Amino acid sequence: MTDESQKEKLRQHFARRVTNQARIVLDTWQKIRTAPEAGAMFRDDLEAAADKLVRYAARFEMQAYFDAGQKILTTLESWVAGEAPGPAAIEAVGVAVATLEQNTQRRADRRSSEPPRMYRKTPVYIALASVELATRLVRQLEFFGFRAEAFENPQALMEACALHKPETIVMDVQFGDGAGLATVETLQERHDTPVPIIFVSEEDGSIETRLRASRCGGEEFFYPAVDPGQLIEKIETYTHNHAIEPYRVLVLDDSRAQAKFMETVLNKAGMKAHIITDPMQIIVALEDFNPEIIILDMYMPGCTGMEIARVIRQQDRFHSVPIIYLSAEDDVQKQLHAMSLGGDDFLTKPIDPKHLIATIHNRGRRARSLLALMILDSLTGLFNHTHTLYLLEQEILRARQKNQMLCFAMIDVDYFKKVNDTFGHPIGDRILRSLSMFLKQRLRKTDHIGRYGGEEFAVIMPDTRESDARAVLNDIRERFAELTQSAGDREFHVTFSCGVARWQGEPASALCERADQALYRAKNSGRNCVIGAEDPTVA
């Protein structure tokens, strides 16, 4: 690869970071525009997203995005934090966002005479032999916040991919008179990194076809082809709508120069680093930073890294956090002894930055996987019952300390037993996953969503008024009820009921009880509604 092509590849990489951040801004604005009465919940998210866009655009010298981001930040100054936006604020921010929308459109769209459309995410391309199924899938994907486009022939698909690399492609082997595999092979040759492909087939599930599909980037192969609900679950797996959170790494080294060097290396690798040089500050750092990975110098004045590791391991919540020792010690027996006292890995000084980053990534991935097994529900990927209650306790503590509002909601799928009895438990499980995806895509990152048990879900909404919580959840309820569920050749709709309670200083158990009572009233009031704990009658 020539120097010029390397520079161009790097420029394209930077451009993607900026445009991806722009889509996050647009996605957040869409939530506000959909439910203005609850806009106060998302104002800070919009400001943070726009601020990050401005910083990215300035760093990568993308002036148009920088100007658009600055315009949004300026208009937000007239919108008081914690209050719903008035008509003037909605109009002002809308005008600023429209500028960003123009920058985010594809070139083909700019030439079109159609009104500007919002492209909040990298596209998902649909190439199915059945036009009817493709149309249904696109419609369903749009309900889940994806940007999806269907194509009728290989040429149109390849032209679209040349303009905008898709996030994933759903490809029918029979697409284009049996040219699906050949089309993908040609497309993959045009990209430096492969596009994830989800293959489907009604006619050919042979080993030869499956091998060929796998060799050209096929991540999944469904034979016989599946319905839209199952495809959407897989599409969610291979798309990256939510950026992976950077690892939080705590570094304890008595040498300030060494600690700063490591901080620089970690920050350049996209991680969040927090350094301390005094071992006596370790407890405070653990509480304030809540690290995912800890790096300890072996020998420090007053104590050793092994002693610090033992202190850390005495706290249950840090029992499984990886600890990596740093030392000039090259005696293998001493290294093994150190790791037997609470460590997980050993790096010898001077530190090779590549070795350090690789070690952290390996340990971090494993730690997150183990943590997910402990705190996430295996079916929906939401927090499990135990961890949801733990998060509620933490948010109550934070709300009390900061004198903030807090809302807790209970959601229950209506007539779920009837769904299971009529269509079977696999369809019921798919509906639960569908609702969990719906909630994750329409609530804030600061909200916590858990599977409370069975068909019940819980939502913790920090710094939120009850009226805002009800407005957002009611919008989600209405949209979810419009979503077409499928079971073979049968289609149906599912609704849910919801009870919302505002924290009034009581313990978590009492708050849960009030939300549960509101949910019970919603069920008795005809279902498919959202009721607040303080409502005297149905809204």
C-alpha cells in the first residue's frame, strides 16, 4: 500500500468517526422531536453528543460538521436544562439540526428532488428474492430505528455499496436469479474490511453453498429462510448502533513519569485512564473511578503491589476485576508468587505499548464476558432481576445525595400466556427480545432496563420527572403496538401495560411496590396503557 493510499484510508477512517457521531446527534434529536413534552430527558444527551461532534470535527478538520455542531450547541443555550423545550426552542434547534442532516445525507440523496431525510445510522441493505418479504423486513427494521433499504437486482445493490458501505447485508442465495453469492464475492473485493453478511436460502442448504457463503463473509446461514422477526435479531447482533464503551483502567505507579507515560498510551488506544502515584489513595480511586482493569506497580514506598491487590480482593465487587502487575522483576518464580496473591498478569518493565494494549484488551474482553454472565438476562440481554434491584438502590442513593428526581417503571406484556399457548414459546421468547430491543433503542444510555421476571420488565429513569417518564414510555407503547409480529404465515400485534412511580424518599422495595400497584391498575383498566402511581383515575 502506497503512502498516499494509507493517508486516504486514514482520512476515510476519521471521516467515519465524525459521521457516526453526527448520526448519534440526529438520533437523539429524533427522540426529542417524537415526544417534545419529554424532551427534558434527552436535552443533556443532545448537548453531550453535539459537543463530542464538535471536538471530533475540529480534530479531523471537517469544518462543515464543526459549524453544524457549534450551531446546535449555541441554540441549546436558550433551552433551560431540566425543562421541556418550548416551540421556539424546538424550532431553533430543528433549524440547526437540519444543517447537520444535509451533511449526513448520501451524495445520491442530495441530487434527489425529495425532501431531506434523516439518516441516523449506517444502512442495512436487504437483497431478497421475495420483494414482499424484503418490503416487510424494511418496514420492521424502521420500527427498530434502523435505516434499511431493499434492492431488486445486484447492479442496484453494488451501486449503493459503492456510495455507502453498509453495516450488514441480508442476502438471499437466490437473489438476482441465483447470483447472490457471486454478488457478495464481488462486493467484498471492493472493501478493505468485509461487510457482515446474513445469508438466507429456501432452495439450497448444501455444504458446498454454505462453505462458499462462509468464505465470502457470511456470518449466518439460514436454511430454510426465516421470518423477519428472527432476521432482525441477527441484524442487531452484527450492527454497531452503540459504540463499545472504552475500558476504564486504573494505574497505580509511584513513578509519576511512568504513570503519565502509561496514561498517554492508554488514552491514545481509546481507553479511559486514571492514574494515582500514592498507594494510600487506592480506596478513594476505586470508589470514584470504578475501574474495569487495575495496573499495579510491584514495588512502591510503604507497601507492595501484592499487598494492594489483597486489599482490593477483599471487596466483593472488585473480586473479579483483572489486576496486572508492573515490575522490572524477571524472576519467573517471583512473578508466579505475585500472581498467586491476587494478580492476573505480569508485565516486565520497560513496558512495550503494543504488549500493554493487547494484554488489556484480552483481559478486558474476558472480564466483561464474565460480568455479563453474572448480571445480564440470557434471553434478552437486559439486566437480570438481582442486578436491576442493585442499580435501583444505587440510583436512589445518588438521587438522595444530589437531590434529584428518579422514576421507576414496571412493564408487563399483555396476554402473554395466550401468545405462548397460541404460537408457542419460541415466538413468545422472540417477542420478549423484540420488546427489550425496542426499549434499549428508545431510552437514554443513563436509563437502566432489566428483565424483572417472566414477561415483566423494569426501567430505572434517573433525573426524570414522572410526567416525562410517562410521555416517553407511552410513546414506546404506541410504537410497539404498531409492530407486526409474525409466526409462520400468521401475523399479529402485541401490547404492553406499564406502571410508573416517582421516588418520594422511600426505600427501593417500597418504590417497586408502588410501581407494581400502578401496573396492576393499568391491567385492570383495560391494558395497553401507562398509569402513574399517583393517578387517581386512568389518564
